[in-house]
Amino acid sequence: MNKMNPILVEVYRGTVLESFHRGSICIVNEAGEIIFSAGDAHQICYPRSAMKLIQVIPLLELGGMEHFNFTLEEIAVMCGSHNAEPEHLRVVESILYKIGATKDMLHCGPQYPTAKKVADELIKTGTKPHPIHNNCSGKHAGMLALCKLLNYPTENYLAPEHPIQLLIKKTCADFYAYEETKMATALDGCSAPIFSIPVYNQALAYKNLVSAKTLSPKTAEACKMVIDAVSAYPFMVAGTGRYCTDMLQITAPDIIGKTGAEGIFCMGFIKQKIGVCIKIDDGKMLPQYNVAQALIEASGLFSSEQIALLHHYAQAPLTNFSKLQTGEIKVIDGLFTNFRLPA
């Protein structure tokens, strides 16, 4: 970044601004033109889990859904960062059963469930977390399915040079319209390869996801499967008390969105064919939801009654341990004043 990104979210204690979160926003139209931006739209970062909706595309393009008789619910959990609630585990196990794999073939690493209630239950019963509890186990089940579909070995499916990872990287290069040679490859929290992409290109990928204009028929159909899956089964994308699920339950199929670690949130506006990427510089997770929700409200696509249950994500009181209000967190005033949806 050549210049410091602007403040996007403010945190007040009483009437005093106590802290704030800087970041960048990029919104592109169907032609790939920037129609709104704040901060450095070309700063490079990792999409993290927001890339999941792209990583599953090769499996769908190559007929994996039909071959294994996958349901949209199973596709949704492949795109998700789930809480490891019982419903999530059931669907991941169903994927593994259909492809003739076991949960011990998942190499995402054990993780206590994101849902505190489920994690507490494991602790109470003295049960150690398993890789299937990892929030990315659905994505990994999808990667194992791609190996099975193409008859590739599964033991090293996470190696960056594994054929399915090379295929996924090529797909990412196409969707993000960013050369593979420019991508730095690192390991995500779940040990899968992840690629560095500018904020602008991350917005472009979600535009491509919701616009079939430049896609082949097979790729366009794969994108439709992804959109249909996360729209029909938002619970599989995250779970109880999570913004992705809460948002999709109300905004899909008009708007879809997916979080990524370290402050990433990407969105696609289906009818308007626009893509969005939000990056919070300090990597905090809540501010990305604050900004995403403020954008949804500024879009005018929903009445205040329709999105009332989501408004606290844009602006909410902060309380202490005695439940006394100490201040509030909110998106800066006027952030999207100049934003207009394409006609």
C-alpha cells in the first residue's frame, strides 16, 4: 500500500473514539470496471475461505455432482466454514460415504468446533477434536471427491504440486483474472494451498461467479450450482450465530457472500452482476461484517423490515461483563453515500 487505507469502522467507548479499523473496499460491475472503492483496491492479500466458492468449481465442471449424486446441501458445506454442529458433520460424512472415503482421510487438522456449545460438549465428554470438526472439512471432502473423480492419489491431496491443486490454481487464475505466476502460494489454516490475490481481482472473481457472460456453458452451470447451493442451504455455509448464514437466509439469492480469515468478505450481487471484496487491514473479523451489512443496507434492495434482524452487524451497542452499555461499534458515517447500483 502506498498510502494508509481509510478508517471503515469505529469503536466508541462512551462518546470517545477508542479504536478503529482501516481497510479497503472494491466493487466492480459486469464489465470489470470499479464502480466504488475505498482505500487501495490493488493491495495484495489472501482470499482465505472466501476462495472456497471458487475452489469447488473444478469438481462441478467435471461432473462430480452427477457422478457422486451430490445434493445441493453437500455442495454448500464444501463452500462453507462450518461450526461443526451435528448437521454439518452429518453432511460431511455423507460426502465421504458417497466417494468411498473415511473421515481419517481428511488432512485439515483437528480443530475444536467453532460453535462453543459443541466444543464444550467435546470437552465435557473428554473427546478430542477430529479433522472432521475443522471448519474446512467440507472443502476437504470436496477435494477428496475431486481426487476420486479423476483417479488421483488422495494421500498427498494438499501438496501444492498435486494435480487437483494445480487444477484449482488454474481455475482461480481464470476466475480472479490474475496470472498464476504472480500468485504467491502459501498454506491456509487448514493446510490447503491458498493464493495471494489483489482486492480488485477478488471482487472480479465474485463478479465472474454471478455473471455467465464470459464463461463456458459448463463453467456457468457450475457457478449456478454454487449459487443455488449456498442460497438454499445457508446453514451449511457457517451455522448458528454466524453472519454468513444470517445474511444468506435473508439476502440470497439476490446477494451471496462468504467470509475469509484475516478480515476478508466477498459478495456477489446476482441480478446486478457485480462483485465485492472487503479487506480489513488488522485482520479482525467483526469489522468485515459491519462493512458488508452497511453495503447491503445502502444497496436499497431490501426494506428496513426485511433486514432488521441483520442491522446489528452494521451498528451495535457494546456491553461489559455486567451487561452495561459501554459504547458502540459502527461503520463510519457516509461510507456508502456515493454508492449506486448499476441500472
